[in-house]
Amino acid sequence: MRRAGAFILGTGRALPSRVLTNQDLERMVETSDEWITQRTGIKERRVVAEGESNSGLATAAARKALSKAGVSPEELDLIIVATLTPDYLMPSVAILVQEALGARRAGAFDLSATCSGFLYGLSVADKFVREDPSRKILVIGSEVLSNKTNWEDRTTCVLFGDGAGAAVVTGSPDGRRGVLSAHLRADGSLWHLLTLKGCGSLYPPGDPRLPREDYFIRMQGREVFKQAVRAMESVAFEALEANGLSPSDLTLLIPHQANIRIIEFLRERLELPAEKVFVNIHKYGNTSAASIPIALDEALEEGRLKEGDLVLMVSFGGGFTWAAVLLRW
Ligand code: ACO
């Protein structure tokens, strides 16, 4: 068994108060609760209201995680925020969180790896605490996708939601509990299947070369689906095999919440019973980098993990990026 690295001291989540149901969407585009439920498993999602922001959600999730961890902001060495929807291009969300928390000793940066961002961030934190186990690092996944959603495009607008999840990590207390291994993967050859083009330096706002639709998330859903199921299955087995484990050793699988059919496919391939797979997609939709830390926080709150349990987190997102982190709780 590998020596464990990053140990999670506490988690937290923050969701916007505004709920957008499938019935609300029926009034906005040509869709139905039945279609959305059958094809995705989503019943409702949260969207920011006036005054709510990515950094605000990230800070609220962070405060809860710090409180549960019993760690003060001044003790933090590093803040990593995984996001594809920052408040600004400069400064980063991580800087805004650092300022809001008063985490004066902490370095801070954003990490861009779409829906895999939290697991990429946890993997970076894992490396830092393996070097010095006394370090305390805040890893956050936070998104406001509703502002990057084309509310006239029924093929995407039913899928996404806003939210944030956070974890405070430090070095393993005993080399046994914590992150056993992290597996990061990417394939840029298919980047064009899932894009948000009109926000970077290539196309300034209002650039006539870019169609209006490209200022929002665009996705070829069926193709993304095919890639997602293949990639998530392969990286899940990679993580288990690297640790000499099999799916039956798992207590809980926490997959990225993009589509219930993708989650079901993964569950079947790993031959896991339904109670070993965490699902909350019906409440929040796809919150990209926030999906796994929100799910982890809810799983803990529901008492789904106890000391020594094995949990596998698996993600897939635009890029494509995908990842798995195996952790002994
Ligand atoms: N309501 C009603 N009908 C719809 C809707 C809707 N909201 N959206 C699409 N349809 C129609 C289509 O127009 C199509 O009609 P047609 O047959 O007349 O052309 C039909 O439904 C089927 O469309 P498909 O796109 O083939 O539907 P599919 O079963 O593939 O489901 C979905 C679409 C839900 C998007 C699915 O492909 C999916 O989940 N893909 C993966 C998404 C994902 O994993 N993303 C992860 C990364 S996200 C990130 O990184 C930010």
C-alpha cells in the first residue's frame, strides 16, 4: 500500500439560494421535466442572484471547511481555487478568497482544468503536503456557470448549475489515512467538442468574428458523453490497480455529477451497488469543478464515510481533462 499524502481536515459547501427547476426551464425553452429527468437525472439547479458571485460562494464554502477543520485563516499556507468562471480574469478568485478570509500567510492561485479542477487541485495540494506535512492548504472548486450559459440553447441550459465546495488539507497523520494516489489525464485533440471561447484574449468582447453563441458554453453532448464514460472507467481502474485494490474494496465512489447515465455506466462497470455511489445531481445539475467537493461534503454530512473507509473520486470535463483520486478516509 502506498504512503498516504493529503489528509482532509474539513469540508464545506455553499450554494446560491435561487432554485431553478425543470418546470421553470419548461417556460424558458422547448423542453420538458420528463426529457431532462430521463436524459440527465437533473430536477433542479441553483443559480446566483444579484449580489452573489463565484468568490462569494468560494469564501462561504471555505469558511465552513475551516471551521470544521478547526483551522484559522492565518494558518493557511496556500489557497487553490479550481474554476472556469472566475469573477475577473485578474485578480484570481483565490486572491479574492485570501483577502476575504484574511489568510495573510497564504499563497493563492486559480487552476483551470474544467470539471476535473478540484481533483487536479487536490493532487497539487497532495504534492505540497508530501514535501512538508505540517502545511495547511485550502482547495476549492467554485463555479458560476449560469452567467456562461446560453439560456436560449436547450441542449446546454438544462445541464449546469452554480455552487462551491472546499476542503482543508494537511499531511497524513499516520501515513495511512489520506490521498493514496492521484491520476491526472488530458487529451487536447478533442477540445472543440466543449468550449467557452469568447472570454479570453483571442476574441475580445463584441468581436464580430465570433458568433454570439461562442460567448457561452457550447457542447456536442453525445460525443462528450462517449468520451466521458470511456475515460472515467479507465482512470477509475488505473487508480485502483495502482494501489493493488479492486472495486469491491471501495466504500464510496464520488463521481463528477454531469449526467446520471454516465454515473450509472460507471457504477455498472465497477460492479458497485447503488448505495456505494454518491449522487446529488438531481439537486444541483453539473457544477463543474464544484461538483465533487460539494458531493464529498454532503456525503460526510450524511455519515457515508468513517475512519479507514476507501473513497474514489472520478471526474471528466472540457479539454478534455479527467482524473481520479483514491483516498483512505
Ligand atoms: N429538451 C428536449 N429535447 C432536447 C433537449 C432538451 N433540453 N436537448 C436536446 N434535445 C433533443 C435534441 O435536439 C435531439 O433531438 P433530435 O433527435 O430531434 O435531433 C434529441 O433531444 C436527442 O439529443 P441528444 O443530444 O442526442 O441527447 P442525449 O441523449 O445525448 O443527451 C446530453 C444530451 C444530456 C447533453 C448528454 O449528451 C450528456 O450528458 N452529455 C455529456 C455531458 C457531460 O458529461 N459533460 C461533462 C463535461 S461539462 C464541463 O466540462 C463544463
